[in-house]
Amino acid sequence: MKKEEFLLALEDVLQMEDPLTEDQILTELDEWDSLSKMAVMAYYKKNFGIAINLNDLKDIQSVQDLIEIAGDNISD
């Protein structure tokens, strides 16, 4: 998956109206709540086969952190 595709999918998962950038700090988003975290966990499991738990999400600060978790599943 291309990075642009991931950003669009993440905007959809988070139900964002504004576009996301890689350096966006998630805790600054009103949309970054417990429901959106659950949605991100489900998205990673379904699309990448990566299981993320709530403890993992505590260390995630930015969209770039989410990209890094996906690893080789996301390309430039």
C-alpha cells in the first residue's frame, strides 16, 4: 500500500474531515479517542495482519508512528 493510500484510509478510519499528514500528532486530534483506537486496531488486523493492543497505542504519538508499525506494508 502506498503511503498516500494509507493516509486516506486512516482519515476514513478516524472519520476525519481534514487531511492527515505524517507528522500529525494524534493526541492533538479530537477524533483520537477510545473508539478510534479500537478502529485502528481492527484496521491493522484486517489489512496488515498486525495485532495492536491498547498498550501499544499508548506509545504511539504521531501518524508516522502508525506508519512505522505497518513496516513494509506501506511504501513511499
